[in-house]
Amino acid sequence: MCLGIPGKIIEISDETGVRMGKVDFGGAIREVCLEAVPEAKVGDYTIIHAGFALNIMSEADAQETLQLLREISAFDDELGMNTPPV
């Protein structure tokens, strides 16, 4: 199963002919490849998987997805699934 995480593009650059960007994942900034989304611009939200932007999404959809991911994490915490084994 693959999981794409929404992030907000905060910077776009050209790295030796490859369109790259810095993406904010709620405070964690990562560099990603933007080649698959040439229409992307600073301020857009995009789904990132394995360091590659796959598509552009609305801010509302990105926020909804992030909220669902937080709820999953909270549920895992309740079940003790985020606790290292003893």
C-alpha cells in the first residue's frame, strides 16, 4: 500500500534542469521533485509520495486529509500501537 501525504509548496527551484520544490508538511520542510506537476506554483497543496509530487489538490481537501491522518495517529496512540515493544 502506498501513502501520499499532502503538503504546501513554499518554494520552487530548478536543480540542474529538474523542477524541485520545498514543501511544508505542517512544520517539517522537505525537498521534493515537482516534475510530474508542471502547473504547480508556490502556495499550492500537493500529494507527495516517496519524494515526488503526484498531483495538486485544494487546500480544503489537504486539510481534511491531514485531519484524518491525525485521527488515525490518535487512535493508534489509544491502542498503544505507537509505543515501542518492551
